[in-house]
Amino acid sequence: MPPRLVIAGPSQVGKTRIAKRLCEQEGHWFLNLDPARQDDAPITCAGLLGPGGERKGFRFLGSLRLVSDPIAAFAAVAWAHEEAAEEPLVCELPIDRPGAVHAHLLRNLVTFLRPQRMIVVGYAEAETALHPPDGCELEHRDPDEECEARTSPAVAAWRKATWKSYFARAEQHDLPLARVRISGARHGSGAPLDEGDMQVLRDLGLPSAQYAEVIHGLLHVVIPGNAPGAAVTAALDHFGCSDAHLVHPDTYRGLVCGLEDRLGRHFAVGRIIEAGFRAGVLKVLSPAESPAPAARVHLGRLRLDDDGNEIGELRAWQV
């Protein structure tokens, strides 16, 4: 088993400082799984550093909380594991308000990593919360006194400044939906309706439907305004679905998104300006070089306004 080390604990206790020291002094790789506090990757991502602190890339998570997209979290760990290969890898796990779902995710990530060593900073309940594997060396440390605790407003102000800096040189990219796959918690996980089925959907009483797909008995429809109940019922019956999920196209405006190329590399983060399903174009603001080689757009949960203010996250399964 390749050397693996987990550093876990709440925010602002010195986890990243410990990890970077190992990265710079002992040649470890470092995966920072805290999407809200990234120094070497965009916020809402998991950043990977190689020996000496060399930037190796990032994976888009789409939220300020690791627990919001467990699949993306595991994909990031699997990617880092493959990139580091047999080299020592340090993984930072944030423990903030560890509810049942968060604790379950962290336990499974620890099981997946199978670390030989775990450093827990400022968190006494590590054995109960994380379930270290048998034979794992567990070390408890007090929070780093040199870490200056920041208030929530100060952290929000730092993130706003970071977002403004990231998008300072951004430009609009018009991504043709015919050549780009869009995926979110629901969007992109089913079978899109072709133009013939879309016309049937409109004829059933949803004339303004812009996009739709069927996902295991769920009819997912992007449509402005309200849809008549009778039309939705007719559509469910026609497409053999038991439930419908209707999304207004404005829901996508302001969402952060991750851009992935055809080789599966996450190369930039963007902010959706307009989801033009009717026109067949997704308009994204991003500092990626033009033309952006995007083959897939990962929809996040966090929304930003034009000034870099975070205006909340969508609820689970909205996109």
C-alpha cells in the first residue's frame, strides 16, 4: 500500500501548514480537500500539490462544503491517489459541524485512503468520528498557536477578494451545448430527450420546455414559468415516469461550474452567465484561455453575483 497520511480537524487549527511542511521538506504530495479554504487552487475545488509545493492541478467540488457532493469528493481522492502513485500522499480532511452525513462521508474517505498514519489537530473525538483503520498510527495535536483565528465576516471577505481576483481577467465563453456535456446532481445523469421527444413534451402542454431528460423514473425539465399540473401528469404518463423535477433556467445563473477537457482534466472554474438551452449555448465567465477546450461542464451548488459576493448554495438535487 502506498504511504498515505490523513490530517484531520476543524478549520483554522494549522492542518494546511503541517501538510505543506511535509510537502516541502519531506517530498510528500498534498491533497487539500477543504473547498472553502484553498490557497493553491480555486475555491470550491480540491487542490493537489507535488513534492516541494509544485501545483499538480485540482478537481472541482462545486461547494464550500465537502459533504455537498460525496461523489466529487471520492473522485478527487481517487485522482490524487493515481497522480501520486507510490509516493507519499497527505490528505487534509476538514471537520466542520460534523453531522451524521458528514461523519459518514469522512469515515468512508478514511476507509478508502487506508492511511498508515493520522494526525488529528484540535479534535478529540477522532476515533469515534473517523474510525481509523486497524494498525493506523493516531497522533493528536493541539491547534497551532501561530494560526490566527478569523471571524466568519473576515473569512467571507477573504473569499470575496479571492473570487474577484480569480475572475479579474475572465472573459465570456460561449459553449455550444451540442459539443459540451453538462452534469449536476441531476442534470446530465439521465437520458436527454431528442428533438422529437421534446416536441411531444411541448405538445402535451409544456410549450416553453427548453431541455429535458429521463432519470430512473424522474422527468427533469428546464422550463421558465409555471407548468400546468395536467400537462405534467400527461408528460409523466407518456414518458413512463413517476415524478417530475422542473427547473427554471434562471436557476443556473451565477452558479460556479468546473470546466473539464476531453482528457478529463479540470482546467478552470467559471460562473454561468446564461444557460441558453433554447439557443443551444451555455454562456460562462471564466479566466480560461479562449477558446476554452471544455468537453464537460460540472454544475456546482454555490452562486456568485457580479461582484464576487457569495449569494448562497442551491439545495440538494436542484441542479
